[in-house]
Amino acid sequence: MNRMMLAVIAAAALLLPIAAMAADGAPAPSTTANQLCKQEKVTLGANFNGTYGTNADKSNAFGKCVSKNAKNAANAVSNAAKACDTERTADASAFAAKYGKNEHDKNAYGKCVSAKAKAASDARAAAAPSAAKQCKAAAKADAVAYTAKYGTGKDALGKCVAASSKSK
């Protein structure tokens, strides 16, 4: 438990400078990583802990997921910010009309970055079910090879999904 808390604190400390650079209400990468892991937890169901957990009871799965996806989230926010900068520079009035503003007459940029980063996260989360389906199909197609590679334990599917996710 102490190691997990230390890992979460360390990950948060690493993300603070990135979050500080996010201008005009752009989402923090840690928020994006957290949302991605929530989506993956729903998608993978019982296999989530086996996929990400590293301790004996796999109770550190969510923290490990957020840590693993923090870099991906930072890249998603950075890419979204660049795309929004380009879009805003091309036609500022169309940009404001498309993304709107809040009651304080600002935040179209933040809405743009948030929408684009969420789309990237959703696309990544959508890949998780296909990895699980591929692993289940591989287990049915060649049970001997699957067992040799991932074992026979209840976390075998999680190991397969994790290996598939790393290759993407």
C-alpha cells in the first residue's frame, strides 16, 4: 500500500509541470490518464486487475494503469493542443463558433483540447476490447501455445491483454 501511494505521488509530481503548461483550461494529462483507466476498467471487467496489477492481490492495478497511461495521456494532450492551435490560427471566429465559450466568455481553447484529447483516449480504450477478444480467440485456437506463453492461472488473460496492449 505504501509503495502504491509513493508511486501515485511520484506520478502526480511528474505530471504537475505538464499540467501547469496546459493553457486556457486544457485538461491535465493525469485527468486524461485517469479517465482512460476508468474506461479500461469497465471494458476489461474482471481482467483489469490481472492486466495491470503487479502485487500479490493485484490491488495496485488502477494506480499502475494511470502510471502507464500518463505518458500516453501527456502525448494526447500535447497533440490535441497543437491541433487546436493550428485550428484556432487558421480561423479564429470559426474556432470560437465551433467550440463556444463558457459563461465567463472564454475557454473555447480548453474545450477544443479536451474534446480532441478525449477522442484520442477513447480510441486507445477501444483497442482494449479487441485485445481481450484476440486473446480469447488465441486461447481457443491453440490452447497449448497460449498456456505455454501466458500460464494457466486466472491472470493468464490479463497477461495476454497486457502484452497485446504494449505492442500497440
